[in-house]
Amino acid sequence: MTKSNVSAAALIAAGFAVAIPATAQADELVLYCSVQEEWCRAMSEAFQRETGIDVLMTRRSSGETYAQIAAESEQPRGDVWWGGTGDPHLQAAQEGLTAEYSSPMLGELQDWAQRQAETSGNRTVGIYAGGLGFGYNSDLVTDNPPSCWADLLDERFADDVQVANPNSSGTSYTMLATMVQLMGEDEAFEYLANLHNNISQYTQSGSAPIRAAATGETAIGIVFMHDAVAQTVQGAPIVAVAPCEGTGYEVGSMSIIEGGPNPDAARAFYDWALTPEAQEIGATANSFQIPSNVNAATPEEAPRLEDIELIDYDFALYGSSEERTRLLERWDADIGSLPQ
């Protein structure tokens, strides 16, 4: 094997910087990122230092990024979609918006990350995981704090709960799909209609509700538990809760965009992002998800999946184009149309 054919992953394992094959040099990567800005920036800067490839990064929520990639499908502008919940990544894969690629790093990944790749026909892969729940501000909720999904319907929380809009937020779509699987579809929409009475705002970003709870703007934010923990670590009076009835979880994912302008740089980033070193960057950016590489250190603060009552989340079904579109349309009709 010549040096020009050595994979980026193999170079990293040997202690070398990531390289693009000499026959196909690239000096730019267009990255669409769907985690919080700090982590997006840290990943972009680290890859740029390792490779000398300029990273042009745009940060948007999962649903927004999916919509952008779909809108650009005739003339793709992005190379890699990194982060965000796996359901829209699976929908993009089913619709042919993302490219098939089997990284040499796959064998180092957790089973749930490899299943994500298998489900998508190797058009996406799991990069982290985290359980869905909520967090409350303990300065505002001092007596009988909520511990279950049912508790969020209490009238004492009127106009004091925030959650994102599932059309823009992968976090909120995970909640919608979780409720359907946990309760049954009609019962889930009845629950969401009752919860609407306590919702002060449907935010665009999935993590915005817990930031609002941290500042006292609202008492409760429905988010992934690691986002609640991040606020606690920063000193906010936030308590993370794994709901007693059970809950869903995300497999945060990564995909190469079909027809993107820099395919060699995209594959190099993909391989690099699956290494332990790259996955450990999250904790330095105050992100406490569980990394998918088995050799990456899991942050001490990260909520463990084994400590959470998880449902058997059907990623294939709820990540399918037909089901995801149908559920979002019903949410718009049944919940989004309700008066605030």
C-alpha cells in the first residue's frame, strides 16, 4: 500500500495527521453541524489543524439541516452533515440525499452506532447517544419536583414548560416519536394537547428550553438529559430527570451529502470524526453525550443509558420518510394549530 492510499483513520491510529490522497487533494470542507455551536466550532477547528483543510461550518438544528439538504439536492453545497438526532439522517438516507460510505472505523463502534449504519445502508452512522428527558430549575420548583412525563401536565406548571418544535428540532421529534411508542398514537397526541396548556414557547432549537430554564425564564425544559447536565455543570440550578414511565433516546449521526463538492475531504472528516480523539472533543465543549467509539472516554457527567428506563425505540420506522412526514403533519394539525 502506498502512502497515497492510506486511509485517514489508519494515519490517525499511527499517530499521524489526517491526509487526503495525493491524487485527489482537497483544501476545503463544507460542514453542516447540528449540535451546539461550541462543539461544532471545536470539531471544525481541530480537523482544520490536523489536515490544513479549511472548514466552512454552518450550525442549524437537525430538522432545519435536513430541509436545507433536501432543498439543495439538485446542486448540493454541503459535504458532511455532522451531529443531530438520527431520525432525519435516516430519512435523508432513504431519500438518497446522503452517500453510501463504509468507514474503516466501523469495527470500533458501539453496537447501536453500527446498527444505525446497517439500517441506512451505510449512508449514515452513529457518533453519540443520549437519553431523552427534562430538566427543572430547582430554585423555581422547590416542592414535589416532577419525576414523570405525567407530572408535566400539573396545572402549577402552566406557561412554565418549554419544548422545541419537532419540525425544526430533532430533540422534539424524538419526544413525539417516543410518546407514540410509549403510549400509542392517539393517546400520545392527547397527552401533547394537554401538555400544550403548560407550554410557554415552542423553540426552534432543541437545547433552547433548558437554557431558558437555567436562566429562570421557564421552570422546565424538555431536552436530552445531557443538555440538562451541561447546564448543571456550568453552575445553573438544573436537575436532570429520566422520566419514570420510560423514555426514548437518540443516536446522534453523521452523513456524507450525496454529490457534495469535496468528496475526498468529506471521507477524511468522516473517518477522523469516528476516532476516539475526535469524539473526546465533545467533553471539552461542555457536551456530555456517550461517544460511539468504544475506545473513547465517556465523560463522567454523561447520563448512562443503562441507568435510564429506555423504550425499544424503532429507529428504522420513525426515521423513515413516510412515518416522519406523517407524524409531523399530524403534529402541525393537532398541536401546532392550537392557540397559545
